[in-house]
Amino acid sequence: MFEKVFNQIDFKLLEFIKTEYENCQFISCDFTSVDLSGSIFLNCRFEGCNLSFANLFKVSFQEVSFQDCKLLALRFDKCAPIGLSLGFESCILDQTSFYQCKLRNTKFSKCRLTEVDFSRADFMESDFRDSDLSGATFLDTNLAKVDFRYAVNYSIDLEQNNMKKAKFSQDGIRGLLVKYDLEIY
């Protein structure tokens, strides 16, 4: 499907067609627990949608943006890895997994990323502007040149992640020293 706009469709009630979507917009659509496996999204935009618990097995997301979306417990690690390119603004991504994903230059703006798994992923040159990373897991993650200056509530072990040239505010330094159980005033 090419350049279509899908507005206020509940795909739990209406069957979702697994096909290629190019330059499409999904506005206020509900994909909760919908099987999207094998679908292809190229240059698509999701606005105000709920994709929580959707099946992303071998889904191809290339140049896809999400704005004001609810994306709970998604497994982006199950997506087709070739060409994977995403952007998020004002989204809720709690308990989502990016395990081993290669998502360089990804923008997370004003997002809630509670208990998200970033283990073994590559987020080089990404930006977590105004995002909440409470309980997020970073383990063997490439965070080189990542901008954390305006992010909050992160805890990152410097010894277990590539942090070369990552950016932090002075207030954020506390999130890098948590494992040492220091009292910082």
C-alpha cells in the first residue's frame, strides 16, 4: 500500500493485512496484541497509536517514526535487522526490548523508557533528549557519542558499556556512579 492514511482503525477488530506499507500514516490506530509479523513499513509514521504487545517477528521498519504512541513490551529485537531505522517522540516504551539491535542515530525525545532492555545493542550517536530511563538495562551496549545530557533516571555501568565521547550533564553524572554506592552532595 502506498501513501495511504489509516485513521482511528482498531486492528483488533478489523483484520490487519500483512503487506508492504510505504509512505503511509497511521493515526490513532489500535494494534494492541496484533500479529504484524512479516509486514514491511517504509517511511511510515505512527501518531497516537497503541502497538503494545504486538508481534514484531520479522517486521521491517525502515525510516519509521512514532509520535505520542504507546509501545509497551514490544520486541524490536525480533524485527528484521536489515535497514532497521526508528525514531520516537513522546512515546511510552516501558518493558520494550532492543536486545542486540543496531539502531545508530536513533532519536528518543520526551519518551518514557522504564525497564527497557538495551543490552548488546548499538545506539552510537543516538539522543535520549528529555527521556526517562528508570530501570533501563545497559550491558555491553555501544553508547559512543550518545547524548544523555537531558535524560533522567539512568544507571549505566561505565565498565560494561562503550561510552566513548558520550555526553552527560553534571547532574547526570550520578547515574554513572550508582554501582559504587557513593554519597554525592
